[in-house]
Amino acid sequence: MTEAELYTVYKGVPMSARMHSPQALKHFEEFSFRSDDILIVTYPKSGTTWTQEIVPLIMSGGDPASVETVPNWRRVPWLEIGRSYTFNLEERPSPRMLATHYHYNMMPSSFFKAKPKVIYVMRNPKDVFTSSFHYYGMASFLENPGPQSEFLNKFLDGKVMFGSWFDHVKSWLNAEDKERIMYISYEEMIMDLKDSVARIAQFLDKSLDAEVTEKIAERCLFKNMKQNKMSNYSTAPPELMDQTKSEFLRKGIAGDWKNQLTVAEAEYFDAVYEDKMKDVKCKFVWD
């Protein structure tokens, strides 16, 4: 399929035509948020699946059934993906756990009125690129990445699914009502997962004792989560994701870009990053 056939443009942002049907996008536009909703927001390949494992375990007080019996796309559904409008989310009891890859300025009007809690997960964009390169090679609903140098230019220009990483991150960093948003990085979660779980639980006003916090952190270690069939997408049809080409949950590490990018590509990435982020005051873990 051609790039034009694979993607649709919504609010100026490229999205997968197969995964984001007009009906699904309309459903999200009309979606009614509640003030006690919990919304996980990420740019793709920044730790969404990981956070979809952590948050339900926190909210269930560590009960593993919350992640062992329900696929992650049902337990914490993406609001913009095709099947989500069939999940009867309006009937789910509060607090609902939801997810989106939308930029801040793409959010529907009810989001700004209800002001739900948001967990915004960021990741070193070089690692986002690396993970994306492998993901685009195994997902049939995305354009084949082609040569790495070409995909790098597309990624840095925002000509990929969900557009520019830079625009996405800046839109959420500049969001209003920041007291309702928790900013956390993939790298922080890797460095100290137990502390990250405790911080997320505190943000969600969920009291957990030290033993439960430790059990959740242990269960959510990448090596353990990777074995969970409800999270590793092993049940996804191979014609949608061919995991013989690349596993959906691949390495789960920080710094893999060093094994992917050439020296020249890394230097070019740094130059673009410096230019695009020059007005951002936030200090990132990876800087």
C-alpha cells in the first residue's frame, strides 16, 4: 500500500488509516471525560504498554488479575483506536483508565472541562526513533521504514504516525492545569521502578504499603512483563504485527540508540533536537 493509503491526516497530524477509522475519531471527539478519569498519554514507543501494566496494578492494590485476564488494549484502551468505541466506556465505573497518543491541542472539548488526571510519559527521542524503526518494520498498518537514513529524516520532520515528537512533547509540557498532570520519563522508570510506582500511586491518591509497591515493581520489570500474553501482543494476528521480524516488546532499555544510529546520524539528531527544543525550559533525564 502507498503512504497515502496507509495514513489519514487528522487535525494536521498523520494517523494510521487502518487503526484510526473516521468512526473512532468521531467517537473520541464526542467522548465525555470525567474528572476522576486516569489518562495515560504518550508519543508512540515511549512506554505506553509499560504504564498500561503499572497503573491497573496500582489501582487494584496489586491484584495480578487486573493484568493477567484482560488484554492491555481493553484494560486501558486507546480512545482514538477503532475498536475502542465498542467497549462501552460510558458504562465503565470510575475511575476509568484510558490512553491516548494525541497531542494536547488535539484533545476533545470535554477533556478541558473535566480536567482528568494525566500521566504523561516521555522518552529519549533517539530511543523512540530506534524503537519506532523496528516497529514500523513489523506492523502491517504502517509504512515500511525503508533505509534507516530515510526514516530518520521522516521521524525528525514529523512525517510519521502521530507527527512530530517535538511538537507532541512541547504541547503537553505547555499544557494548562499542570497540577493534574504527572510528568515522568521512561528513563526514570528504568532507573528506579519501585520509586516510580510509588510516585504514580501517590499522584493517583492510591495508598500502597511498601510490600505491595515492591511486588508491583517486580511484576512490571520488563523481563517479567514481556512474559504476560495479555501485554506482549502475542495474541495479535500475525498479519497485523509480524513478531518474527521484531518483537513488540523488544529490549525495554535506555540507550539502545547507540546500537542503531551512526555517529553522523546521532550528531544530526542532536543538531535538530537542539534547534527544536531551544525554547523548552524543562530539564530532561537524557540531556
